[in-house]
Amino acid sequence: MSIEVRYQKAQVLEALRYHFIKQPEIKTLMIVVNVYAILTGVLLFLKKIRPELFLLGSVLWIVLLLLFWYVMPTIFYKKTALFTYTWEFSFDTQKASLQSLQGEASWNWEELSHFFESPHFFHIYFGPKTFFLIPTDNMTSEEQQVLRAILKNK
């Protein structure tokens, strides 16, 4: 099967948010900050600590939210020219390939480490941080089912 891949900035930024939030170190950091915020909130309510400690937790939470939800996806999008190209994505049960005027790449499905789906994309990972986004907008539901089945089997 062959699918034309075009990226829309808003959708790519949303997909990058999913990517960053799913990283184990970011998940752990968010959990630690949330536990700190809850703990300091309870201690503040019990008048065991001063309000500055609770305020620190709140500021940390807001900074992390801004960083992971807005700053990092925007920086990644601007630094990656890949999203400005139009690609031809071809796949079968053995391998997949991408082609454009700027270059081409291909891989066997065995090289995949994992994948997940977000609202507009298949996130295909070749390692912990190496991934590619395949938009589902130009795919029929049958093509999505075929790709999903291939990814689940590999």
C-alpha cells in the first residue's frame, strides 16, 4: 500500500506532546511534582509548613506544564525540517519505506521497538527516542486497520 504523507503543524504539535508526555523520565518527573504539590497542600492546610513551599510546588508544576506542553514540541517542530516535506509512505507485511524529493528511507518491521496511536498519527519507534509519525488523515479506515495489524504483529 502507498499513502501520501503531509503534515499539518497543529496536528504535529499535538502528536509531539503525546510523544514527550509518554517518555518515562517525564512521566516520573510529573508524578514526583504532583506528589510534592499534594503533600505540601495537605501540610499547608494542617498549618505544618509555610505557604512558600506550596507556592514552589505550584510554580514547578506550571513550569513543567509549559515546558512539556508548549516549549519542547515547538522547538522540536522548528528544528525538524521533516515535517515540511510531502512523503510517499509505502508498506507491506515485510517492510516500509518513505520517499520524497529530499530523500528516502526504508526499514524492516523487525527494527521497530514499539508503536502507539494518538488521535491523528501512528507513532512508530525504532528506539527509545527515534520515532516517525505517520498521519492517519490520508488513510482509509481499511489502510489503518492493515497498518495497525502489521504493527501489532511485529
